[in-house]
Amino acid sequence: MKLTKYRIGNYFEPLSQKCNIPNLTESEVSGINIEKEFFEPSRQVGEDTSKYKIVPPNYFACNLMHVGRDVVLPIALNHTNNNKIVSPAYTVFKIKDDSPILRDYFFIMLKSHERDRYFWFNTDSSIRGDMPWDVFCNIELKVPPLSIQKKYVNVYKAMIANQQSYERGLEDLKLVCDAYIEDLRRKMPSEEIGKYITRRDVRNGINGTKNVMGISTTKEFREPTSKVNKNELSNYKVVKPRQIGFVQTTHNEKVFTYAFNNTDEDIVISSVNEVFSCDEDKLLPEYLSMFFNRTEFDRYARFHSWGSARETFTWSDLVEVKIPVPDIKVQQSIANMYTAYKERKYINERLKSQIKNICPILIKGSLEECEE
């Protein structure tokens, strides 16, 4: 057996099918992240979504406009049994049924930093680094025979099935947490949280920590997305262990963006963000975090944001939030479920990362087996 070089565009079948639905919301539109996965809700949608494109099952969608900017080919394969809807700027296509390149094998090949750098090398000289469709189609790949492709695709699918099974259990646990919250809201009155939380404004200083973080829309601390000079962090705000930081704007983020420091180390965040602690004799930060994680609270925060280009949800708005505050032992039992959920979520993300890292190894193994 030997490797065969193919021009991939010969086996693409483009699709440009409009959804013809003018009023889709963010939750009904998918984006594509740098991990090559669809994500919902999309960060933003246009006023008229009728021209948005449908991505049927087993079709690819990719954004060829940002390859140079991100040094990544943002592409995803619709593994589900339902249509996805994406921006009209995306390109939608499938691998032809009689192709010598399996759909899933092609997708595995794309999930490597080396392949992304190759796509980046082939972008044009525009500001964003576009990759024209004809350039993408003209790329040639060496692939093994279908029998070897199928062998390694089966390994990949088995790993994906295990991860998705774990993820379903994760979502079931989240439903249980949400059900407890709903039960409490029905059984007891709500109180303003202002009397249980204290605003903090501790600055990092000259000799403070270098542990600078941003706050993501997934409601977690993350590495800063913009360049930060770690020698100039004196004015940054300190989030001590078991304290919470939040972003005051909701327009761009579309959610209440916050993070709970559940580590043993100080974290510093931008001085424009807010930081507070809880009176843990009355209100546990894990329990409060469960409310902040709910989509209902995201809608509440956006509705109560006040008029500016960024829609601001400030400290004065936060202290007026009302939630049921049960006995601390009840909170602790619910918080234990929340902690288990966070731990399982972390494990799930690790599984996804490991699968992505294994993809280049699978491709390398298939090519070496063919050469033998």
C-alpha cells in the first residue's frame, strides 16, 4: 500500500442554502471556535438572519476570512442529526460520497497546529489574512487507502463516544443543580444579596502577584486575550481566594461575565472590573455562583443593564439582585453538587484536549502504517 496525493477541492461539494428565517436569536445560531467545534449561542447575529446558511448533518462549515488573523482554520463538522445555522460569511460544504478521503479522516487531519500553520502560510496579504476558496480547494494532501483511514477513524470515533457519554452525565448533573434552585425559589422568599456581600478594591501594588487573568464568557478565569505587561500590574485589582470578580459590561459578552477564585492563590484582574467577597456565615460563594451560571440570570443582568453603548451592569445593580438564601447547611449540600459539576466539567475539557492532541498521532500512525 502507498500514499496517494489528492487535490482536496475535487471532492468538495459546496452548499449555499439560506435558512430564510429573518429573526433568529443568538441561541439559534452557531459560531465556530478555534478548537474546531460549533458553539451556541453565537456571540452576535445580524438584524435580518434570513440569509444565514444551513449546515446539514455531516457537512462542514468554515470561516476562511480569519485564517491569517488567528493562525487557525476555523472549521467544524456537524456530527449531530440536526441542522446548524451559521453566518452567511461562512463556507459550507461536504465531502463527496465517492471520495477517496473519508469525511472523518479529513477532519482529523485538520486538527493539528502544523496543518493550521500550513493554511496560514497560504492566506492572502489582506489585514485579516483571508484564504480564498480556490486556494483552499487547490491544497493537496497525501492520504492512505480507505481501509487504513477507516481503521484510525474508528479509534477516533470510540474516543469521541466516550467523551460525549461523559459530557451527557455532566449535563444531567447541571440539571439537578438547576432543579434544586427552582425548588428553593418556589418554597421560600428571595432576599437582596447586598447585605451578604462586600465590595473589595485591593490593588496589586509594585511587589504584587504576576498571576494576571481575564474573565471569560464561560464564567471562569482565563489567560488574558490581549497582551499584558506583567511588570505593570500595580493598579490591577486583587481577587483573593474565595472572592468573585465580574465584568460590568453585558452588551458584547451577552452574559453576566464573572469568575470565582476557588484556588489558593491571589489573582489580579483589570481595574475596570469589580471584586467582592461573601459573608460565608450566611451566603456561600459556590451557592451564589450557581445563580450566576444560569441563563435566566444572564437575561436578568442584560435586562437590568443601563443605557450605554456597552450596556453596564454595575455594583449598585448587583446588590439589588434577589435570591433565596436558605440555611447554610442547605447551601453547603447544593454547593457540593456545584463543586462536583465544576470538577467534572474540568475533566471533560481535559478529555477534549487530549482527543485533539491525539489526532496528529493518529494521522502519523496511519501514514507510517501505509509506508510499511
